[in-house]
Amino acid sequence: MKLFLAKEEGKKKSEAKETRMDFEKSSVSIKDDTEMADDDTAQNPESSLKLNSDSDSSDSEDEAEQTQQLRALESDLSTNPSNYDAHVLYIKLLRIRGEIEKLREARENMNVLFPLTPAMWVEWAKDEASLLNDSDSESVEKLYERGISEYLSIPLWREYLNYVLQHDPKVCDSSVDGISKARNLFERAVTAAALHVAQGSQIWDAYTQFEQSILQTIDQSDIQAKEKQVQRIQSIFYRQLSIPFANMKSTLLAYKAWEVEQGNSLDAESDNVDGISSRVASSYRKAEEMYDARAHLEEHITRQGISESERYQHFMGYLDFEKSFGDPARVQSLYERAITDFPVSSDLWLDYTRYLDKTLKAGNVVKDVYSRATRNCPWVGELWVRYLLCLEHGLASEKEISAAFEKSVQCTFSTLEEYLDLFLTRVDGLRRRISSARGDDVLNYSLIRESFQQATDYLSPHLKNTDGLLRLHAYWACLELKLNNNLTAARGVWGSLLKTCGSMLEAWQDYIGMEIALGHINEARAIYKRWYSKRFSGTGSEDICHAWLRFEREFGTLDDLDHAVQKVMPRLEELRLFRLVQESKSLTEVTDQREQPLKETAREKRKSGSIAIDEQSPAKRQKSTQNQKKLHEKENTRGLKLAEANDGKLVKDTYSSKTRLYTDQCTAFVSNLNIRAIDEDLKLFFSDVGGVTAIRILHDKFTGKSRGLAYVDFKDEEHLAPALAKNKQMLLGKKLCITRSNPKRGKRESGALTTSEHDTNQSGIEGSSASKESVEISKGSSVAPQVPHSRKHFESIQLKGKNTFAVPRNFKPLGWNTSKPGTKKEEDEKPKSNDEFRKMFMKS
């Protein structure tokens, strides 16, 4: 249930204060209205009937409105009993209407869920006291007892003491039992509030006044009883003067005045310690010094007009100050004062309980603080966990611990891990007590199983495939095996976990680990056979296959290993191909994302370039066109230059900033490669040859895509020769072309690169000889350059039209001479057409 999740103590106090003030205001208002009505009736008797009629009408309307509000609040509390504000308003309306039975029931229901503030306890006790006789004072005293157990409140203690002194018959009669009862109550009060620096002296003053009143009742002739009572009063004064309070000087003056009454000669008007005993004077001076050291801290926490956060920080600083002196009583008293002002501060309760665990270890005081902490902050799982541990330290009964645990699981925590920690703490305690219990204290193991089952039912839907749920089931299986000696139950625990978390790799590993630890090799092997075919995230599926092979190597026979290999290897190959497909898809997506902005940029450049060309002069436009064609030719030869220029030179990978030195002494050049192929594919392709030392797939510099070219280095010629023999074999749907890498034989005389090494129409190393043809220019004649490729290919091409696109850019057109314009040879200076070139070829 949700308790105090949005409540502040200031809100609770304000609600209670408003309740009390509204009740008083309503009472005063009703009284004033009645008196005014009586005066008007006496002055004007004729209008008395009309006034009474209006008053009855107004009262009936108010009563109807209150009845409607009560019904709405009752409906709200029935559906949401943890609504703190609704409880306060409901009690307020019931007090106004005077419905005593419903009011008493409403207060009880609220106190079941919430601690009541000291003001609410005083209000409740006074309401009950007004309905009872003095002979029935015990029921009211029980209310006060419940109130002082919630918070440290000096006003509540004073009300309690005053009620007992005024309404308890035995105390009023000054009987022996009555006096003893009052003294015991005062001792409890000073124990709880004596160290309250700001208000503690009020309890001490009431105590001394009570004892002085007893002294007045003693017969003057009973000297022994009188002396005994005088000593008791002196003892109370001495104790009070040794404790630092805010008004220590007034206490000293009161003590001196009382001593004067007893016939001692003291200066009752002086606030010094002259005339009193040295022991009392020494204690007083020490207490005065202690108060002076704390005066500024007390001023900070009691100052009006500061924010709650500032007050809280002042309290924490004050606590650090008291802890430095090492007095647990004073520290605990200050914690209680802070709790009263900040009852729903979980950090404060946690700090308080940690201090008590460190100093007091265990006991009723610590248990009481934990009980109050869980009532004020039930949404903090750590408080419940430490409460259960406190009960176990205090040797509490199973009934008490079970009751606290049942309350805790009904609360609403902020995280599921808090629930898990709570369940595990409960099981830890049961395990310890079952292991160490003797005789009648022996607990049944079924309690542990019920706790585990309860935790599983609650947490499984929320912690599926998490380490927390695995931890819970692993602990459960361990206890079933070791504490309950039930292997079948332990296997059942793992089986139930795998039904809901079958895709969790660690669950299978821990299950198999248990079987191996028990020496059940066949059972572990059976789990591997169930396990290896499942798909897991990441590399989990591959890890399972390798784990099975490792298991068979360590525990199985040779036949078991062979069987595992037959099962695992196809599975690994299937996983490898699946991963390749996934990686290619992801690479395609990444490439598309990279190309998109490049395409847009290129489109914008073309657009802006076309605009710029339109604005250029014809001469500049022609020059720009020539530059673009040169750039295009340079880009077309870039790939071949990179592919063949690595003989003893530095080659830089497209995706890496590392530069490595490669040689082509034993290197195969692979072309027509599938662009989706990766290094692993080539390594697997040459696995039957062996000797592969390095694989380099060439990628486009701008797009990052594979260019379908690769270099494969081998150890020596013995491995390279069979690799070259795999020429024209298929890989990923494409026929590979494999040749020896030798860039030096691919260079032209003019310095340009050739594609002979990459020509798929050649085979082996003989294909490189066909690439030695070069473009030759006839000496001494105007002959067009020969075609640097197969003549058969060019003989089938017919040049038609008058296009001049084939004019070489690096040479002057044929027929060009140095004659100046205007001469007879000016017509020859024009570029020749294709027909003219064809005639020239035919003549030659």
C-alpha cells in the first residue's frame, strides 16, 4: 500500500492544527451567533420567530452539506485507505458533528496506517477524558501511552503528567500507590526528555513541584519522613543542575530559594554558585559550559522563519557535533527531536538506525526505533530489511518476524530490487535458524519454499531475463539440494526458470554447472543437447557450441566429442552465414546513409557548376570542360594504381589510419570478387590451400564499398601455386579471377598503368604478356596512333559522322602546322573529322 509517499510532517501538523483551530472557531462562531440571537430576541421580541426560522434553515443546510462531505470521504477512504488528508478531514467533520463512535473508529483506523502527531494524540485524549469519569482514567492513560511511543514531545508528556496528577484517584489522594505511580511516570518522563536542551527543564520543574507538594503533606512531627523527602528533592535539583538547559540560571535561583526555605543561608537573589556544595557547583559549571558550546546550535534549529531544508541541515550539523563527544544518550535524544520535526525523512531514519546498530547493536530500544521507522517510512525497503535483521539479532519469535515480513511485502517500494532484497533477507534468516535450531525451535523447510514461491510469483513477471531472478532461483536450487537434500526439487527449480527465461545464457550455464559439480556428466550432456540449437543475443549461440566442445574434451569420450562436432559444426556455419547477412545489411544501411549526403552535395555542386558555366565565356567554358575530363580519367585509373603499386611500397587501408608495408613476392591478386565478401570468406575459400598470412580487400575511398579486388599473401610458393590453380572457381555466386600479383610487368613504356593483370580473359601469369602493347607514334610521318588493344575489337567498330571527340588532348591535331592565320594552309589547321581519320588509316 502507498503510505506517506507525498506527505510532509509540516503538512500533517498543519492539518491537525487546522482541525483544532477550525473546531474552536466553529464553537466560538456558534456561541457568538447564539448570544447575538438572544440579544436580538430580547430587544425585539416580535422578530424572534423569524430569526429562529432563519437559524433553523441555515443549520439544516450546513448539516446537509456536512453529511454529503462525510459520505464522499467515506467512499474515498473505502477505495483508498492510505489517503492521509481524507483521514484528517473525516475526523475533523466527525468532531464538529459530535458523532463519538464514528470519531473513535475513524481515529483507530487512521492510526493503524499512520502515526498520529502529538497534537492529534492530545486532542484525542482530551475528547475521551471529557466523556469519562475519573474512575475510568485508564483508557485515557492508554491513549497517552500510545502517543508518547510515537514521537518525543514535551507538551504531550506534560499533558499526560497533568492528567494523571489531576484525574487518577490514587494520585489525588496521595496514597502510597498513587505517589509511587506518579514518581515512576516522572522518572520515565525525565529519562525520555531530560536531555532536551530547549524544553527538558519543564519536565524537571514539574517533577520538583510534585515532590515539594508531597513534602507539604508530611506531618511536621514525622522528622525522618520529612528529611527523606528533602533529600529526594535535593537529589532532583542536583540532577537537573548537572544537565545543560536553556534556562539553567532560573533553575539555580529556584534551588537557592528552596534551600532558604529549608533554613539554609544562601543568597537567593544571586545567580552564582556561592554557598552551594562544591560537588553541585562543579556539575553546574560543567553543564553551563556544555550549554554555551551548544547555544548557537540550539538557536539554529529553533529559529523561526527559516525553511525546512535549512532546519534539517542544522539538525544534521548538530548531530555531528554531539557524535564527536561520544555520548549515545545525548545523540539519541537529539535524533528523537529531529524525528519529531521530520518524521517522513527516510534519510534521517536510516542514519538514526545505522547509529543505533553501531552503538547499541540490539535490544528493545533498537527494535522500537525500527518499528517506528517502518511506520513512518514504509516505502523504504532498506528499513524493512534491517528491521528483520534486528529482530533476528534480538532472538525474536518466528511469529513476530513473520508478522513484520508480511507487513513489509504489502508496502510499495520504488524499485523491484528492494523487493528482491527483502525476500532474500527473509530466506537468509530462515536458513540460519533452521541450520542452528534445536529441540522445539526447529523450523520446517516448507517456510523457505513458501517464501521462494511467493517471491517468484511476484517478481517473475517484472524481472524476466534479469540477473536478479537468476540469483533467486540459483539460491533456491542450492537450498533444495544442500539443506533439503532434494535433487529432484532442485532440478525442478531450474526447469521452471528456463521455461520463463529460456533465452538467458547464464541460466543454462548455472544449471549445467550444478550437474557437473555433482558429477552428473550424462545429465549435463543432455542439457547441452537441448541448449545448443537455441538462439541467443550477441555471440551467445557460438559460445554455447564452443562450451559443449570444451565440455566433451574435458569430460567425454572420443565418440562423445565426435558426436558433438557433428552437431556443432553445421550450427556454427549456419550462425556464421546468418551473421554475414546481418552485417551486410547493416553495412548497406550505413553506406546508404553515407552516400545520401554525398549525392545531395554532388547534386548541389552540379547545379551550381552548371550555373557558373553558363556565366563563363566560351574560352573558359572549353578549358573547364577539358579539366573535368582530365579529372574523370584520373579517377578511372585510381583503382588500378592502388591495386598494382603495392610492390614494396606503403599501402594504406581505407578504413584504418594504419600504414603497412606489403610485398608481392608470394601474393595472389583476386578480382571479380563479390562486394559483400569479407576477409573471413577469402580465408575460408583458401583454407584447403593454407599458408594465408594476410588478406587485403580494396575499398572505395569515398563510399567505403568494396571494389571487388583483393590481395592475398601466402607464406611461400608452395602455397601460392595451388591458390592460383583455384582460378575461375565460384565464391558467393561469382567466378573469381586469381593471378599472381606483379605490378612491375603491368607498366607501359609511357608510364601509364595497364589492366593486363586484371584481364579476366587471360589465365595464369601468361596473361600479363598481352598487356605490353603500348601506343606508338610514327616517326617522321603524320600517322594516327594505333589502338592499344585487340585489333579484332576495333575492326568491328565503324567511326561515323564528323565528331571530333577522339582528338588526342596531349597532341596537336594531325595536319597542324605553324603557319600564321590567313595563309593558304589555314584550312588544315582545323581538327580532322572521323571520316578524314578513317581515310588516313586506310592509306597507311
